[in-house]
Amino acid sequence: MKELLSLFSTFAKVGVMTFGGGYAMLPILQREVVENKGWATEEELADYFAIGQCTPGVIAVNTATFIGRKQSGIAGGIAATLGIVFPSLVIISLLAGVITQFSELTWVKNAFAGIRVCVCVLIFNAVWKLGQKSVVDRWTAGIFAIVAAGAILTKISPVAFVLFAAVCGIVLQTLLKKGGVGQ
Amino acid sequence: MIYLRLFWEFFKTGLFAVGGGMATLPFLYDISDRTGWFTHSQLADMVAVSESTPGPIGVNMATYVGFLTGGQAGGMAAGVLGAAVATIGLVTPSIIVILMISAFLQRFRDNRYVNGAFYGLRPASTGMILAAGVLVVKAAFLPDGLSAFDWRLPVLAAVLLALTNLVKPTKKLHPIVFIFASAAVGILLELSQ
């Protein structure tokens, strides 16, 4: 029970601190879940985001479910998920009556002009950190470059990139292992 | 039973919207057309609001629509119940799918094909996050197009980059510290003007 509460409260904390959509959650997750709690590694975070891209639902929620499940089974997955949505539920319900005026307030607009710049920098730092664990040789560097360029320049579905990368990974690992045995 | 219908509509959205929060938008427009629970312009407002409140955008939208729809049936408490029902509807399919994938991965963790797949997936995932970051860059630095470029924004970004990576006493601070500091800077310098 204690662990479920800890999952709920940690993910509620992550939910409150996530400004600007699911990807803005990554730097917060790295700090709270990887560094402070040790519930997942950088590599696992990259795995969860990849799976979240091609499964139904909100990526932030999928990541919470994964980590909760790994930590304390099915109940853990549900506790973490409820945690991540809880702040939205409270904040939106409180603001609902005045919500459209809220986003028109001058100070709110000014604050978010600053926050958006900060979120860019934090996502850049998070990608850098993630890259050190996921781009480990020239093959993975190639996959990274192809997918990043493809996702920026084209409208191809993330599902296609995920399938492409998984197939490349299996083929490359099989060939690399064979090469190793041959030498 | 409005709550059952709310749950079902958002359950379908959660099941079919693949690729993150914004992927829920077309489904929400469809709900609006079929049920009349909320208007297109309320939905457009919500996109703006989601960007200025914490939390994942998909979840915020479900909560807001649930609150509006429940609230029409009878006041604040009904609104909160509607918000909870819609949100739980949205996340239920992904909980089920992720729990299944997670069980599968645990079982095949040492399978060399699964390992090979993740060897390729990790750099791809990093690349896709970088690509999503590029969209955020556009919204942050050019909110009103190229002609309204404000040089103070890249200066703020450079300062933040230095503080989070180079300056010893600040680089270990929690990310939320920088978010709040940037909000304060935004208000003081009137950055959206």
C-alpha cells in the first residue's frame, strides 16, 4: 500500500510539473523517476516513449502505466496512471468556469512565453541525456539521424518509424552477433 | 445515462488515438458533431488552455469536456464527476494495452529479437522526441511568425542552457525551478508583448 501511495504521489507531482504537453514530462521524469526514485533507467524511459508512440492513448499516461506496473504490478500501473491524471482533474475543474478568460490574461500569456522557452531548453537537455544512452555506435547514430530527419521533414506516421527502427535493430543485432562469432 | 455515454465516447477516443495527446483532437471534433455536448470553438479554446495549464494535453481535454458535459446536467459536483468519468474512459484502453505489452516484455526480456528491436527503437525514440522538440521551438521562438521575432527569447534560452549545463551551483537544480524562474522572467519582461 505504501508503495502504491508513493507511485500515486510521485506521478501526481510529475503531472503538476508538466507544462506544455507530454514531451515536457521527459526532463521531470528523468529527475523524479530515474534519479530520485531509481524506478527506471534512461534506456527504459526511451523504450517506454517508443512504445507510447505506437500504442493508443496519451504518451505521458502510457509511460506512467509502464513504470507503475514494473514497480508494483497491475495495481501499481493503475496507481501511477491515476496519479498522473489527478492534477489535471483538480486544476481543470477549478478553472473550468473561468478557463477561457484565464488563458487570455496578460500575465498568464507573459509567463507562458517564458515557460515555453524553458521547456525547449529542458527538452533539448533531456534528448542529449537520452542520446548518450541510446546512440551507442554508428548504427544507432544512423537510425537516430534517419528518424529525426524523417519526423521533422515529413508527415510519415510515428508507427512507421517505430516499425522501421525495430526491424533495423533486429537485423543489425543478428548481423553484428554473427560477425562477432566469425572473428 | 450521460456518464456511461461520456465514458464510452472517451474510451473509444483513448483506444483509437495513437501517437499522443494531439492525436485525440480529430476524435473530439467528431464527438462534438455527433453529441453536441460542446462546440468547436470551446474545443479550440481548450487547446489554448491546455497549453497554459500543467498536465498532458489529451488528459486536460478529456477533463474539460467531461466537466462541461457533466456540468450541464447539474452543477459543479456533476461537472467534477463528468470530468473524472471522461478521464478514466480515456486512459482505460491504454492501461489495458500497456499492461499486456508490459507483461509480454517481462516474459521475453532476454529474447534476442526483443533486445534487437529495442537496440533500434531507443535511438528512434530519441529522434522522435527531438522532432517533437522542434515543433516546441517554433511555438516558443516564433509564436507570431518570423516578422515578430523577439531577440530576448533566444537570450533567455542561452542563459537557461548555460545555467542547466555549465554553471556548477545551478545545474543540479530541479527542472521546475527553471520553469518558475522563466515564468517570472516572462512576466517581468512582458515577453508576449
